[in-house]
Amino acid sequence: MNILEKLQEILSECKGEDLTITPETTFDELEFDSLDKVDIVMQIEEAFDISLGDNMQLSTVGELIAKIEEAVANK
């Protein structure tokens, strides 16, 4: 399972519905609130065994994928 597929699984679970995402999908389009975002970050960190930090200013799924790839490469 690649990063995009895993993110789609995590985001769908958090939203409670099947989502279709692409690297161009924005988080505004997905309509997650701040508590959802905290939960999502925690799930991502657990799924990929990484730490993303607290101050992520990301607009798109593609930017999140790049952040995950960077964290995986640096662990």
C-alpha cells in the first residue's frame, strides 16, 4: 500500500465516509475541523512510525505526502 492509499484509508475513517483523494485534493475541500486534523496527524504518525511535529501548514494532500516521505527518509 502506498502513502496515498494509506492516507485515503486514514482520512476516510476519520470522515466516516469513503473519500477519493488525489495529491491535488485540499484539506479545505475535505472539510476537516481542527480536532479532526489532530486525530489525523496522530494516526499518520502511528501508521508510518514517524513524527510530523506540531506546526504543519499544509494545503494539499500532496504536500502531506511530501512531509511523510521526508520524515520516513530521516528516521
